[in-house]
Amino acid sequence: MGPYQAVVTTGIYCRPGCAARPLAANVRSFPLAAAAEVAGFRACLRCRPYRWEPPPSREVPEVVQRALSLILDGALDVSTEHQLGARIGLSARHLRRLFDTHLGVSPDQLARSRRAHFARRLLDDSDLSVTEIAFASGFGSVRQMNRAFLDLFRGTPTSLRARRRVTDRLAADGGLPIRLPVEGPLAWDAMLDYLARRAIPGVEQVAAGIYRRTIRVEGDPGVLELFQHSRDTVLLRAHLPHWDGLIGIVGRARRLFNLDGDLAAATELLSGDPVLAPLVALRPGLRPPGTWDAFELGVRAIVGQQVSVKGATTVVGRIVERYGSPVPGLLPMGLSHLFPEPHTLARADLDGIGMPSSRATAIRSFAAAVADHSIHLERSSRLDELVAEMLQVPGLGPWTAQYVALRLGEPDAFPAADLGLRRALAGPAGMLPSAGQVAEAARAWMPFRAYAATHLWLQNPTAGP
């Protein structure tokens, strides 16, 4: 049974947990809200399913999962179904066939639903104009958004905004506030502490329960702030030079705290393991930490090879100070720079920065590979393919590749050679297991070894990469 329930007698669909209680004989199930909309149902005004992101699904083929993730990242805002299929090795026809079979919706229909749902949330929560909302949500024009609203919500954006509830609008205290809904528990403090210890000086800052960072928006600087607003909501406060493409920024912000990971399935598996069960009970809602920028993370991981967390943070801060782009006026937030771009570090002189020359060479090689697209860090590749691509870069080994994959959101990535994991799994006499022994023990945690690694690292907050 799918998570969205539609009632044939009313023509309305609801998200899980809605108070509506229709007769079972009148209910149809759909895996995605978009599928219910394609079948002619409209969103419930009580539970407002358009406020929630599509839930993760492990019941569909991996290639469909990857295509779904790319669409939710905005792949079809700037390209076609044909181009999306090429990125994952399928024809557009076969991709549509798989989506219709497993999700009940085409890729383009899902992308349109995603844009419309995001726009509807902005209509409720913000005072942006309809035109600003159209472009912030990835629509090519206001007319295109109007058509989507009439099809999906049976009303124009202007008429729906006029009916919004008084309590919907978020009070803005500088920046644009946006709700990021969370399914299930969230170990916010533990995840925030992990990111705080690894925050890149000048680029990231954690203070008073708020994560802040600089971002680059089409070449211009912006700032994001994230904090837990309620049990089931993280609030994003965005300070941006313009609102075009905001929908993609919000999706990337969700990945910082892995809000779309399959937490329920991971918890069910690991709660039955004698080693992990006590840790899962201790920190319910702990998810593998995500990242805003895969290149930035890769540089941080290379610098962190065989050095302490504190030492790596110091060195990365020096790289940012030497080659990052200064952003004036942000010192009150603890921020000062944008992280250097790949083409900049590909030719950077890193002598005297506090790390071996071999590691500096690895950073330049990695930067060059990202700049010329030899490495695909946008989650279009399978875990084994991503790891294989990274291993082609001189100076990058399995530990670095697996750690980067883990932070990119691969649920089964696992850097078995990590010293922190080996220490967490040490025997009674303190004997450290080998990387091979750690990998063998971790087989019981597949396909959620990234979740297991995160729980093991958090036993000792200073351990781990």
C-alpha cells in the first residue's frame, strides 16, 4: 500500500496520518503525490500533502531511485527526459516505462508536481510576488505556473494565496524563512555537533543551535541558516542575491542533514543488531551527515587523510583564506569567504600550507577531475561506479572515496579502514580489528552501513573523518 491515500468519492488525496477516515472500499493508494494528481485527485486541505517531500522508497529498482533523486534535485528544471535518461544509462522511453510501472507517473509529471508543490508552499509561507515564486520554483514563466496550478490545485496562484491561513505566514527576521518538513525523529543536536567540529573556518559556522554557511548562487554570494524549529520541522533562513532557482537550493539544504534518507528502514535493521541496537536507542533519528557541496567535501576529506579532525580543519581554513573569495559584511555571522572553485584549486600553489606535497598534489588532481567532469558527484552513478571514478585520481584511496560517498547520501557507503570505526569495534582487550575484519562485520548492516558508521563515530565525537 502506498503512502498517499486517495478517496474516489471525494476526489481528494491525503498524506499518512491525516485525520480523515474514509471507507476502505473507497480508497486508492499511490506511491507519490504526483501519481495521485495524475490520476485526477487533488490535495487535501486539512493535511496539505504538498508541504511534504516525496518519501524515499526502497521498493523500486535502484535506477529508478537514482532518477527520482536527480529529479528532486532539479534535473528536469534545466534538461529533458532524454538527457536525464542518458545520465543514468537509459533511453527516455525506457525511463518513462519504468516510472509508469513503479511510480504511476512520468518523470516530467513528477518534476511539474515538485515545482508546483514548492510554489504552493511559498504562496502560503512567504510574501514573495507570484512572479518571484514562479522563477524561484523552477517554472519558465508565470503562465506555465498558472497552468500547473489549475491542473493540480484547481485554482490560480493568486486565488490560492488569498485563501491562505493567517497562521501560515512565517515571520521573517532577516532573510526568507522556509520550512523543511522532517519525517520521523531527528537527532539534531548530535548531527549539529558533528558538523560543528568539522566546520570550515570562514565558510561554515555553528553557534546557538544554528548552522550557517556561505553559498555561491550563479556566481554571487549568499548565506544559509538552518535550525530545528519544531519536532518535525527544520527552518531554513535564506539570504540570497536573487530568488531564481530557490527550489534547488532548498533541496540541497535538505541534504545537509540527510532529511530524505530512509531512516525508518535503517532503524529497523540496525535495532536488531547486538552492536548497534544500544546506539540506535541512544540517538533516535541519527542520520549520516550530508554536505552542501561535494567538491568542498572532497577537498576536506583529502586534507583529513591520517590527521586529526582539528588539524584538518585548520589546514582547510588556510586554503580558504588563501584561495577562497572574500565576502564582506558577514563577520557577525562568523563567515567571511566562499569556498574556492575547482578550477582555482586545480592550479593552486599549496606549498607552506601545512600538509605533505603528495596531499597537495591529490587536491589539485581532484579539483582538475571535478572541473573537467571526470568525476560525477551529482549522485547519477551507483556507489561502486562513484568509488571507481574517485580511485582513478592519484592520492585518493578507498577510505576517501567511501567517506565522500557517505556524505553525498549513499546509504551503504562504508570506509572500513577508518581508525575511528576500528576503535569503536575493538575487542575486549583493546585489539584493533583490521579493515578487512571491519568490512566483514559490517556486512550484517547492509544496505545501511553509512548509518551504522555514523552511530559508531558518535560514540567518540572527536573520532571519525
